[in-house]
Amino acid sequence: MTANISRRTLLAATGSAALIGTAGAASTSYAGPRSPAEILRGGWQPNRQDRAVVGRWARDTWRSLVARELGIISPAEALHRINQTLTTMTRVDHHDPSGMYFNWYDEATGEVLYTDPDGTRPITPFVSSVDNGWFAAALMVVRNAVPGARRLADPLLNKMNFAFYYNPDARPGLGAGLMRGGFFETSPPDEATDKGNHAGIGPDVYYRKFHYDTCNTEARIAPYIGIARGQVPPQQYFATYRTFPESCDWSWVEQRPVGVHRTYLGIDVFEGSYSYRGMRLVPSWGGDMFESLMPDLFVPESSWAPRSWGLNHPLTVRIHIEHGLYDAKYGYWGFSPASNPRGGYSVYGVDAIGMDPGGYPSDLEATNYDAGFDGCREGTNPDPTFGDGVVTPHAAFLAMQYAPRQAIDNLAKIESTLHAYSAGGFYDSVAVRSGLIAKRYLSLDQAMVMGAIGNVFAGDVIRRNFTPGGPTQHIRPLIAMEEFTAGLD
């Protein structure tokens, strides 16, 4: 964990920061790309300078992570660190009927926190679906990559039951349901909840009323794992919205989608898409890189689903590049939720390709793009003037899979010109015009940096150790059948 985030452990960070980047052994059942040349567009190959500079970035970043496959630490040290983490997780308190973990623990003692990490208010321990999804994903990588850790990883993974989150009645009449955001073991005093138990195991829990109802979000990792393990029906994948409907009843969202209806596994899906600078893609909620591309670190979505994610992911990267360089004219690109250079934590993205009407802005001024909902609502700011853009290095690392030359050059400029770099690697974000830097290292964001480097420079190492068994058997054919309306206008 990072030194400047004291007395707290975020479960997502435990899963993807402590365990990511450790994968080594190749799997014969892996059916995705097998070399960087096969997975990177345009046949790009890293030159000696690329390997040197990215290798330096990785060595600096790994200080809070494990990085055996890149040759930074030995296999013996990697095994020791992983076993230490897994042993801790076998001992900490958790929701036993589901095998799921609470969001916040004291990193010094392993005790569940009942006060928020800043120590300002009481909290009821929460069991998040997406954060447990990332922990399970990390366990799936570790069990295949590090056989010596399997005796500890397998019992943790085998207890995790994602059926606890699947609400079959979330979209009545559709034929499939949605994943809950999570639940409390005891009723929180400050929040309305739904009491129930979707898995039918153990006592009732108290569900947050929120469901993940859109497709292009980092939260899709949880149903992916539930489907791969036979705990969630595959129809759930098609119950989420690609965009919300095109009718004026939904005119509160960012723009009016264009698309067609298609049927998969008996589920009617509106294959809607948004438009930006002559490109069409399935939007995320905020238009950020994290929502779109973090699941792609584990699931080879582009190669398994060439007519959907294989179009969407490269377009997402291209749009971030064009927004940063040509639309907002920042001179840099890559936008994702991160530390705010002015303090705290904020969301950043390319507002025009997000559904959120409030927008994930790309600058400190929180400039909101609103072109209206064609035929239903006039736009309030269709041609915005952008201010002090905030770029987040982990977003550029996520893009390295699809635009390696552009990503490395962009990051090199962030280091050399904006000086948003120090002993632990890239700082979490930087405002490009004022030069204001968020001098923090968030473990989750650093984990995405290492995972991206591992896939690009170590032969798709995360994916090939995540995919054996259930993911290949159940996720690959599921996502392969879909066709987005993404592409060039």
C-alpha cells in the first residue's frame, strides 16, 4: 500500500494491487493473442528505447506492487509476498455465507473499519460487488500463475458466491436481471435498503438499492466471474444497457443514441451508440478510460469479441487522444477518475462519450459538454471552451494496448515536461496548464499501470493466466455473439 494513505485498505486495491503483475506461467488453454505484435494495432514492436523507458517506469511503480514477470523481483520473493497477502485475507473478518470481503480494513491490524478512513464519521461495513470482483479476478490470475500460492488462493476463491449480488427481478419482463452494487451485513442507520438474500444461503442481508445497469463499466468484471463460475446466468450480460433508449423519455442523458435492436439468448438489446468527431461507440457512464478498459486487462475482450469490444476499445483510445490534442487542445491526453490536483478525489473523462448528464469533465473547471438530445431537448453547452485539463497517467497506460507509440510518447512528455513523476513512478494526475500535480500514488491506479505494462511487455501475462477454464468456456462465446453499432460514421 502507499505510504500516504494510512490506516486503510480498499478491497479493490488488495485484489489488483497486491496481486496483479505476478503472473508467469503460460496456459495452453489461453486462446487470446500470444505476443505484443499480435495484440497491438499496426504491428508495433517496442524498440530498445521503449523497453528501457517503460522498464524504468515499471521499476519505480512496483514499490507498492509485486512485479515478478518483468524481472524486478525474484520468483521466491514474489511467492513470499503473495502468500503473505493471501494468509492475511484468510484471517480477516468477512461475510462468511457469501465468501465476500468488506470494503475497508485497518492495514495495520486487519480489523474491519467502523469509522471512515479519514476518521470523521461512523460507517456500516459494506460488501461491494465490483471490489470483490477485482479481488476474485486477482485470485484467478494468481492460482494459475503461481502454483505455490494455489493452496491459499483456491479456498478464498471457491467460497466467493456472486449469486448474492444477482437480482433476477431487476428488469421485470426482460428475462434476465442485474447485479446489485452490494450489501450490508447489518442494516445501516443512514440509508434505505432492500432486505433479502438472492443466493438463499445464510441470513438475509441489506442490499443497496443501486444496480449496475449499463454494460460499459468496470463493474462488468463481477458478472463475468459469476458467469464463468456458473453462479450468474449468461443472460445477465445482455440485460445491461449499451445505451439507454432513444426515446424522449430518456432525454436527460448526454446525447440521443442511434442504433438497432438485436436479440441474444432471448433478450432484446438496443444496440445504441454515441457519436464523437465522426466516430460511434458504446459509451461508458463517464467517458473515462478506467470504466472501459480495466476489465480488458483480464478478459481479452477485443480478440474474443471483435464485432463489439474489438471496435469499441480502440475507438475509446482514439477519442481520448483526439479530445486531448485536437478538441480541448491540452497537448496531452488520457482521462480517468483520480486524485484531484487541488486535493481530494475527482472524476475525469471525455464528457461527450459518457452518459452522465452532469459529465465527467476533462479539466479542473469541470467544463460540461451538452449538445442536447436531438429532437427532444436543446443543448446547454454544445461547443464548450475547455480550461486546465487534468490528465491521469494510468489512463494512458491502459491505452498502451491499442496505441502504444502514442501512449509512450504522451507519458514521456508528462514526465519530462509536466514533471508529474518521482521515485514511486507517475503521480496520480496533473493539470496541464497550471502544472498543478496531485502528488499521491493510489494503489489501484498504480496496479492498472503495472497490469498494462505486464500485458504489453510480458506476452499478455495477466490475460493468459485469468482465462483458463470458466472464462474461456463461458465468457468467450457469450461476448463473441454480439455486434455493437460502433465504428466510423
